[in-house]
Amino acid sequence: MMKKYLFIFVLLFPAAIAFANPVVSLNPVYWVKPFLILGTILGLETFLVVTILFFCHMAVIPCLIAYFSGNILIYFIIFQPLLSAIDNVWICEIIIIVIEGILIKVISTFDVFQLEEFKGLKWITAFICSATGNAFSYYLGTLLA
């Protein structure tokens, strides 16, 4: 007799929790869309910036790895807390463009990221690459979201 009540309890208890508080039952499918959109946006932004940097005689694969890693860190460590603190997307985007421009300039100073014909990267070029990539990712994010 006890097994029967235990079976009914195990069967009905999750339904009672979901009815009382639907937030408790976490569905992993809800997390797929934001991560898929974020990955697509950051990946395409990286490919655009690295393509521009290729025409400035920088190596593709090392720049791709470094910029993508830096872009993810900047997004989660700087952009998200800054956006929650300031709550103004345009100010946050300008700050991120400056930070990513500095990242591009720093990346360009190391030999591993340079091709043989590399003659240096100007600050304005780094900021233009950063602004182009961020504008692309912003508009792509508004389309996908």
C-alpha cells in the first residue's frame, strides 16, 4: 500500500511545484535561443573585424582566436555589468568600441598576429574596425532578437 502512495506522490509532486511556481521547472530550451543568438553575433562580428584586419596584413587564425576570446570576455565582464549599471545602450556601445579598439591595437603589436608585409596599425584603423564590428553586431542583434 505504501508503494502505491509513494508512486502517486512522485508522479504528482513535480506537477504541484510547476503549478505553484512555474519558474522552478527550468526548461533548457529557453537558454538555447539567447546563446545561439549571442554566439552568432559575436562570431560574425569577429569574422568581419578579422577580415578587415587581414587587409591590414594581419594573420587570420591568431587574430580570430584572440579577438573572439577578447570579445567574449569584454561582453561578459564589462558590457553586461555596465549595461545594468548605466542602462543606456549607446553609452555602453561607445565605451565598448573604445575598449575593443584598444584590444585590436594591442593585438597588432605582437609578432604572432602580424604577416610579413605588416607595417603597423594606426589607432584610427583599430577604432574603425571596432566600430564597424560593433555596428554590425548591434544591427544583427536587433534583427535576430
